[in-house]
Amino acid sequence: MKVKYDKKTDALYIDLSRGKYEETKKITDSILVDVTKTGKVLGIEILDASENIEHFKPPSLNLQIQ
């Protein structure tokens, strides 16, 4: 799993697994989920992260969990 934060766009992306991207499902105006053809979740994007995640104010974030 990788977690990336883009402070220019204030977007947080959680990369959960590998697979062939099929589509992005809009959960809310601020939460998007990338899925495969079979519905496997590849990643989650949170837009306006500093506004939508309480106590989330990092200057930069780039984590990788194996």
C-alpha cells in the first residue's frame, strides 16, 4: 500500500493493490475509488484532503507500507 499526498491539489491517494484499471467510481464529491472490471478496489482518492480529513494538515506525505 502506498499513500501519496499532492499539496498543490490537496489530494490524498491511497494505492491499495495492483490490477488493470477499469473505472473510477464517485462515492461523494470528494471521494473517488478506482476499481478493476471485477470490482477489486485499486485505490482511493480523497480530494480537498485538508478539509475532509479531521486533523490532516501535513506539509508533505509520501508513505509506503509493504
